[in-house]
Amino acid sequence: MPRKRTIVLAVGLAMAIGGGAIVSTATATAPGKHNGRIAFGVRAADGSANIFSVLPDGHGLQQLTTGPQNHLCAAYSADGNEIAYCSDVSGNFEIWTMRANGTQQTQVTHLGGQALFPDVSPDGTTIAFPGIIGEDPHGEIYLVDARTGSDPVALTSCARLAAGCSNDYPAWSPDGKRIVFVHTDDIDANDNAVNEQVWVMDADGGNKQQLTTDAPSKDQVPDWSPDGTKIAYASGASGIWVMSADGSHQRQLTGCGPGDPSPCPTGDDFGPAWSPDGTQIAFLRAFTELGVRDRPIFVMNADGTQQHRLMNGPILQAVPGWQARGLGSID
């Protein structure tokens, strides 16, 4: 899987993939909650990217952000009341938050680098995100206070490693004790990831463990099941996979396998997001036919059955985030 899925290309600084389709992130959802809305970014004809949400049946579309800039990376808080996202409204990409209905849009970080793909801790106090900050040329995973955005703490380090080393796409476990992420050893001459795998670490950055080892690049974006026992992830052209939280029992749910045509005729699947009740997974499917600008969200049962498109297209949608809707949640 090429690194061309990174945010730089996704927001239109280059347009090689999917006609410049937007890429966002998903957030782990709290166990025991009802399924709420699904949030995602959409690229408009004028090149802007804004965040929308829709009901799980594809109805009730609401636009949450507006303007000619890029608003991406939508990730719900565990209680479903807020969305953390990234935006370049102030110049560089920074982390922002808003209420789940799009009100009270607030810039959280003022780092002057590149802060992307936020995920809010289950207790709502901390945001994890990958970014490039200060003099460090590598993408690393940081923690900041969810309200002040100050004093980022790095959980990973590519220091003294290859120039293309990076750590991306963090997602909190539902109990707040661990963070799953994607580590890349390097980038080759064709901008393809070298040994891009799913890892997990303690919430303070300790006890890092590699969960996947097979050759296909994992890229964005792993997500925990609401009960914390499983992790869904994308694996190269072979689609969406699920494994136990310790990396065992890896099982393919969508996409092609060995011996199937390349590119995969069913499309390129990535960006899984569990439903809050754990029974379904939403994901993004990029169709491979030449000339088709279509990258819709699909929803399926958690075992891979009953795959269906969420909304009519063609449309350039983003990796979905799924709202946990409990007592007091905001629609």
C-alpha cells in the first residue's frame, strides 16, 4: 500500500490518488453504547474538504464544518458529545474540537508544525495524534491536553532510524490503557512504505509490541472493538482484517486474496471503524475502475457479511468515525 494515502496528498497538495480524495481517521468507541451517527470528510468540487455526519442508515445528512479550507480527521469522543478533527484554517494543520452538531469549533493546538488524525482518550482528558513538530523530521505520536493543547509529549521516536521512519494513526483502547498505531520502517524510492505494521503500546509509550508481521502494508487506520478484545485494520490490497488484541487469530473480512486479479476488482478497502455496539464495521472502499471518482463508505456486519454502501454516489468520502450515542449525547 503506497504512502500516497498520507494526509499531504489527501488534502490536495498532490492529486494522484482517487482524484484527491479525503482521508480521515476513526476513533475507538465506548462499550455498551448505542450506535449514533457516522462522521466523515468530503471533498467538494472547489477543492475544499468539510466534515459531515449521517445516520447509520444513510439518511439525515448534516454538514458540520464550512469554508474553503480543509477540515478532516473526524474522531468522536467516547461519550459521543464532541468531535476532534484536524484543520488548516489557521495555516498549518492543527487539532480542533467541536460539538457533535458542529457548534463551538475551537482550535486546540498551536504547534506550527503538522498535527493530524486526533483520537480522544476514553476519559476525554487527552488527545493522541501523529504529527511533525519542531526540528524532528519524522512523524511521531504525541499526547496533548484535550483542552489546552499545550506541552505535547512524544510517545514514539524515529531518532537514529531511517529517514522514512514514521509512527501514525493512534487509537486508544476502550479502557484507556493502550494505544494501537502503525509503524513504518522507511519509504522506498517509489514512495512505498517499507515494513508498515500494526503495533500497540501502553498509554505512556512503554511496552511497544508489534502485532502484524506479514508483507502487505497496513497503513490507515486500526481501530479497537468496543469491548477491547479485537482490532480491525487494513492490509494492503487484501482489504479489512480483524485480529485479537494480542495480534493472534488474524482473519480477512473484505478484499482480494492470493491469485485474485490486481488491482482488486471489488475495490481497495481501508479505514475500518467499529460500531459502538460492536456488531458492525464501517469502512471506505476506493473503486479501481479508471476514470471513476468514487470512494464511498460501506458498512458490514462484524464478521464481514452483508457489505453495503452507506450513501449513493459517486462521492469522495473519508474514513469514517462512528459516534457512541448514550445518555446526554449530542446529535
